[in-house]
Amino acid sequence: MDNQLKALIESANKVILGKQQQIKLALCCILAKGHLLIEDVPGVGKTTLSHTLAKLLGLNYQRIQFTSDILPADIIGASIFNVHNSEFTFHPGPIFNQMILADEINRATPKAQSALLEAMEEHQVTAEGKTYPLPQPFFVIATQNPSHQIGTFPLPESQLDRFLMRIELGYPTKKSERELLAGGKRFALIEELPTQVNAEQLAGMQQQVSDIYVSSAVLDYLQGLISYTRESTDFHCGLSPRAGLALLAAAKAWAYIEGRQAVLPDDVQIVLPAVAGHRLRSGSSDSNSIVAPLLEQVAVS
């Protein structure tokens, strides 16, 4: 593993206790130039994780609290009439930052959620007929409350498909929780964290990820997984071409984190639940259970 990445993960582990796998998956998502959805019950560290990553990566960070009455203009920005020059001037909204935390995204209405679609896909926003580019790099980390909780609106498939990965943090282990209770609030530790990677170095890492070698055999395996989701009756609909590209990018990023220059089938299998779990609809809501038939039925080439 690259020394910078190792130091970054170790620093994050000091704040988010006992969740190294989830931290690595979140970092994997960013290295693959994707957006991350974190779904879990309130109070397990979703917001803390996003703030920690922004601090360690040296990115401009903005939290947007999604509520039932939030409007697209509250996210994108709005044009306001300037009496001095008698014309409308566009005032950028909070989305014009390098890392956005869309906190409790499914508490907002579909109309407000849709304000993120263009930004997440094209890294730009359109307001009143004019297009504005977003800062680079640009990432969205969204947190989502479980759908059975009061006051939530389910994310449509088109929105879910914009997220490269979905992960869950879960409750801490007894050991981690004891350390958490003994050490006090972790959020205060974030300000003490040193920036481990700047934006230029992050772009370099992302380029190295894109250059990771993928053999024909691994591509055959990956394509077999995608084809199975489209042909099997286990799922209501199969993985889209965007999902296939996301799975490939995530597997490359995981291989990079593990210090390898080529993707192995194991890399695909590790990231598969996080990449495919929120895109496939079946009788289960657990990502590992959803992709279990894939791993059982599709043989490694």
C-alpha cells in the first residue's frame, strides 16, 4: 500500500473506530471518482466519516442538511436582482464545493433530490438556462436513513445509480465502543488531523487507478456477473452499463489500495456488494445477501 494511503487510513481509524473496511471502501469510491451513499441508523458516524475524509484529503467541504422543505435553489443557487446594475446575478449555492455532504438525503422530496442528478453525472449545474462548472475534484457523500423510518422519501433508481457505492457502518464492536465512551466525542479530533493528500496528489492517484491493468479473464468474469443480473429471475432488473463501469472502476481502485498493479477476481468480489447492492432489487435489503447468488452462480474465468 502507498505510504500516503496508509497514513490516511491510519488517521481515519483514529476517528472512526473499528471500521477499517468501511473506510477503505469509502476511499476506494473516491479514488474511482465516484459518489458514496452511506445508509444506516442515526448516530453511528456517517457525518463524521465524510468530514474526516474531506479533512484528510484537503478538500473544500460543505454540509447540506436535506429536509422536506428544501428546494433545488437552496442547493444549486439562485439569480438575484442587482439594483446597482439592473440585472440578475447568479449566487452559487452550497453545491459549489469539492466535497458535499448531502445529509439525510432521503428526507427531501424527489424534486429536491433531483437537483443533484446533473451535478453528480456531469460535474456541472444548469440554472435559468446557463451552465456553471463545479470545482474539481467534486464528490458527493450522501447519508440516508433506513427507509422504514418516519419522514423519508425513497430515492428513485436514477438517483441511486448515480452513487458508485453504498455502504453501511453498523454498530461498533464492544472494544471500539468502550474506547469511544472512554475517549469522548470523536468529532473534535477531526480538526487536529493533518491533511495527508492534496487535490493535485489525489488527481495523480486517480490517474494511477485508471491505469491499473485488467486482464481479459477478469473482464470476462465481470461481464458474466453483469449478464447474470439481466438474465436471472432473482432480480427485478439487471445492472446498467453505468453499473458495469462503476464495478470495474471500483475493482481497480481496490487493487490500487492493496498495492497491486493488476485487478484480481477477488477485487471484484470485495467491492461487488457496495457497488451492486443498491442497484439490484430483490427480496432482501442486505447488500451481501443480494449479491450472494451472483458469487455462487458465476464462476471465475
